[in-house]
Amino acid sequence: KQSLQNLQNQRTIELNNKEIELNKITLENKEKQKWFFIAGLAFLVIIGGLLFYQSRNRQRTNEKLQELNAELDEANKAKTRFFSILNHDLRGPVANLVFFLQLQKESPELLDEESIQRMQDKTMTGAENLLASMEDILQWSKSQMENFKPQPQKFQISTLFEDTKKHFSSVENIQFQFENPSNLTLVTDENYLKTIVRNLTGNAIKALVDVPHPMIIWKAFQENGNTYLSITDNGKGATDEEFKALYDEKEVSGIKSGLGLHLIRD
């Protein structure tokens, strides 16, 4: 009985040992599965991170391309505006010079000594004004061709009025008045404002055709803490439709019918 009991106990111990071995193997397998799962999860996280990084980079690249396209489009628009200004602001002085020279060449008999001297003076003044306009515009273009942004600085309105008076000095039979009793100053882009004032003055001159005693008055004054520039002419005026280009960007008009208003608005 004792031997049988010993054999039975030994058998039980062996079974327990085998069960422990099986449990150990099972635990090891579970541990391996856990590490495999962690490794797989880490791999998926890495892949997901790489995909997110790639997507983010692609998104940033697309945003950069869109930004560059927008800047390119704006630069093209700026060039278009700039060439429009060149065409518009230089057209008048060049036309006056051509007219004077043609008259001197083709019909010299129509001019007496006094008229010749007067027209020579006007031609010289027109050439100087044209040169000054070209210098202003070319200097302006250096900074404007990139993004068409203003460069504000402080300057005297009297300087602006003197420039305008000189620019239109060849215009006959129109009385110009420039009123600036307080000798005011402004902080803005002087070249922008010169373009605006020249175009408004040119429009006023066109409005004074066949008007008796034509007059153009520029005023600079302050009111409620604001500085104002105003232009007045005694022409017949214009309709809202004719001023549409000043407010409506989509309004299409040619050189002779309102490009100056587009330039003023821009």
C-alpha cells in the first residue's frame, strides 16, 4: 500500500509539474503575443504618423503653391495696373509735345515770332513735365512692381499742388486755383496721390470743353480732425453712369472714357 501510495503521489507530482510546464508555456505564448501586438500597434502608429506627416507636408506644399499663385496673380494685376498708369499718365504730355512739334514743322508760316517763342517755351515745359512724370513713375515702379503697396510718408500738400500746377502748365484758357491757407501736411503715398490728383484734374479739363470762363479749383482743408482735398470745376457735370468706374471694379472703360477713374479707385 505504501509503495502504491508513493507511486500515486509521484504520478500526481509529475502531472502537476507537466501542468506547471504547460501553464508556463501558455504564459510565455501570451507574453509573446502581447509583445507582437505591441510591436504591431507601434508599427501601425509609425505608419500612421508617416502618412499624417506626408499628408501634412502635401497640405503645406499645396498651401504654399496657392500662396505663390495668389502672389503671382497679384503681381500680374500690379503690372497691368502699372502699364495702364504708364499709358494713361504719359499719353497727354506726349500728345502735346507731338502736336507742338508737328505744328512747327508743317505749318511754320502760321506762327509769328512771338507765337514760336511761346510754343517753344511750352514745348520745353511739356518736356520737363514729361521727364518729371517719367521719373516719378519709374521710381514708383521699383517698389510697386512687386506687390503694388503704398509707401506712406509725410509731405506738404503745397508740394503736391505745385507739382500739379507745373504738370498742367501747358493747358491754356483754363484758370487754376490752389487753396491751402493752413499749409497742411499729409502722411500717405505721395506718388499714389499725385496719380489721383493728376487724373482728377485731367477729367476736370475734359469736362470744361466749350465752357465759357473755365475754372478748376483745388482746396486743402481740415474738418472734424480730418484733412480733405477737393476739386471743383464749372463744367456741365456728369451722370452717375459716367462715374461708375470710380466705384465698380467690373465696369469696363477705355482710355478715353474713364481709365483714370479705375486708376483712382485702385
